[in-house]
Amino acid sequence: MTGTTARVPHAATGDCEAIRLGFIGQPINTATSLSYIVGAAIVARKGTSRRRLWAGALIALGVGSIGYHGPGRRPGKLLHDVSLPLAGMVAAAGTTRPNCYSRLTASLCVTAGCVWVVSRTDSPLCRPTSRWQWHGLWHVVSATAVTTRALGERGRECAD
């Protein structure tokens, strides 16, 4: 593992940030994973059953990402890997619903995809020991995209 200082294998080897010794292997990527939890809190305030489903998906994404980038052991990787398709299923279930923010969400998703590409360990922009981590930006932008998608579901009164 290039740029790794941990003694125990860590799951998050493809996200550029060097893995450090201790309980939190990738502190920047772990901290930015909290963006999903913040998004869940914002979405949950509205209180509809559909919003609670979105909030649950965001919490799963956040906890999974924190487990994956923090301790980086098998349970964290499993939760990380399960939370991604869970969020996808919630999004897919809402594709027929009108969404006030569909264009903004699409723009955020494209931005997140571009940032994800440059956040990989094999990217020329990868600086494993830098305080700036592109993958951390990916967490923030993708959490914003999911939150925006959830908030945009307004029901019948919202038309694109």
C-alpha cells in the first residue's frame, strides 16, 4: 500500500489519503464523511415518510464511510459497500416523483463524478499526505447531491 503507515491492512487504499496509525486511518476522509450525517439531519427535519427513508440512506452512507475511512476494517467496509446500493435503491424508487431540484442534483452528480475520478490513488492529483484530499471533497459534493435530491421531492406540486 503506497503511502500507508498502518500495520494492519486498511480497506480504503484507493482513495489517495495516506493511512495513518491509530483508530482513524484516514482522518480527512473520515471527517468529511460526516457530510452525509449532516445531510440526513437536514432531510429528516421535514418529517415525511419518504424523507425519513432518504435520511436513513444518508445515515447509512455516513456511518459506512466513517467506518471505511476510519478504522477501515471488514465491518466498516461491509457497511460502506451495502450503503451505496441502498442509497441507489432509494433514489431509483423516487425517479417517477417530480423533483424541484433535478437540474441542480444532476449538476452536483456530474461534479461529484469528476471529483471522484481525480480522488483516486492512481490520479496525478493524488497527494497522500496533503491536508487537501480530493476524496474528502467528493464526500461533501456527493452528500450535497443526495441531500438536494431528497429535498427536491415535493410531490405533485413540483414540476420540472
